[in-house]
Amino acid sequence: MSELGHNELLDKIPDNHALQGLSEAMIEAWKIYNVKRSVVLFIIEEVTYNICDQKFHEFEIRKQNPSVYVVRKTLTEVANQGKLMEDKRLFVDGHEVAVIYFRCGYSPDQYFGETEWNARLMMERSLAIKSPSIHYHLAGTKKVQQQLAVNGVLEKFLDNPEQIEKIRGIFTGLYSLDSTSEEGRKSYEKAMKNPSRYVVKPQREGGGNNVYDEDIVPFLKSIESSTERDAFIMMDRIHPPVTTNYMVRPATPVKLVKCISELGIFGYIIGDDKGHITQNKQVGHMLRTKLSDANEGGVAAGLGALDSVYLVDVERCCQNPCDCENGAS
């Protein structure tokens, strides 16, 4: 904005301290573990393409607290170099581990065999504080999300009806595709009759795994009688508002395009198995933008772009719709 000569608009762009906040979270966890010479362990892939933000986190941790060292290991290296003591302290390559930050371990192909699965089990059994915890990791999977959306399930965890309804209000429609249940059979028929209303998703993280539009019908037919069908869920397709903006991508001419955006909020929560929460903070955000007609929007995959939030006055915007049409987010 300054380079465009619009310093008066700088307050429209909110500060974003995600890097500092997430690094602070790992330092806070390290303090809770309370062993001076312990380390923060980053679990990384064999070949890491998305390395820049990992290194920035490492540098920021050292900047905030020079006493905290970061060690980077693959699942295989943890299996070969790790040792779980009788008191459940975890040592990897001679370092006692206070915090484990998983940048790997979300996709089945990252576990090459029992060696890597045993490494994950050893880490989960240890006293080290995990990010995410196994509870949060499972809550991020599609089948668990689908089950949480079933009537009566949230009531097992919460007592306040008003709170339950607020949480249920942020769920989109999530449906089973199981071949053995009546709900699954009904969802299957809905998808076959009107595929454009839904998205079929597997138990996977990241982009490139979902099935959309006209691809849904032949895909579901191909797994109709297979047990593989039970591993998928169906969701209502979300249609976010379309804006007009410039998108800058490698080897692509810069031009004005129709696009849609997805806002992600960064935060951290630290607690124990008894439900006691010691830290719960919102620390930043990320806005990803993709072409309005694109199904997938991964930035690393080259399908989307990182964007910036520009805040507008809702009442003024409603009175002047052209403001939103001209690219205000």
C-alpha cells in the first residue's frame, strides 16, 4: 500500500504474527516440559520441498529463546536413533525431546513400513509434548469429522445446549458413504443423482485427493462394491463469494481474474488429558486465493496463491457493493 501511495489505507491490512506466535507455542511447551537441555524435534519428510517456513520457525525459536535447539529427523531416523526410557522420556540421537512438531506423518505413504509406525507409537507413548496431539490429529481426519457431525455425538463431550448448537452451526453437511449403513446408501444415491452439490473426500490431508463434479459418478461406481468405499465421506460443496483480483503465479501472465479465497486462522492450544487448558491463543492468519473455476487450490502445487486480507466496513460495503466487486476481501 505504501508503494502505491496509499499510506492512509495501512490500517485496513491486519498485522499477521503467525510465525512469531507458533514459535512461541513451541517455546511455551518446552518450558512446560521443564528440562533445560531438551530439544524441539521437527519430524520431516525424506525429501522436503516446503522447507522455507520450517527453517523460519527454527530461526524464530532461536531468536525468541537461544536456549532452545531444534533437531530435524525423519520417521525412519527416529526409529533408528530413538530410545524410550522406562520413565517414558524420549531420546533421539542422544537428545532428550521436549516437544515434537509433526511436519510429516499425515499421509500413509510417509510410513514405509512397520519401522515408521513403531517410531510414531514410541513418540506417542513418550512424555514429549506433541503438536498436534493424537487427539487433534484424529479430529482432523474426515471420518472422525463425519462422526462428530452425527446427531447426539457432540452431546457426549459437551453439556451446554447453546454451545453445542454453536459448534454444530459451523459444520457443513458431512455424510457417510459406508456400504453397510442406510445413511451411506442414501448418500451414495444423492451423489449419483446430483454430483455437483457434493465433494467426495478420502481420509487424506492436503490437496489433490478429492473428487468433484462429473468425476464423482464414475468414481463411486468404481468402488460401489469395494470395502474402499467405506474410507470415503461426502460433504456439501461450499460456494464462496467470487471476487475480481490479480493473481501472480510462476510462468503465468498477470491478469485480472475471477477468484475465490479461503481464510485460515493460526492459533495454538496447550492442555492435558484432564481437560486443563494452560494456553489458548489466536496468533495469525493465512489467505489462499485460487481461480473461481479451479477445484484444487494448493499453493505448493502451483494452483493457488498467497493473498493478503483487506478489511472493509461491512455497513459501508453493503451500501456500496462495487467496493466488494472490486476485490475487497
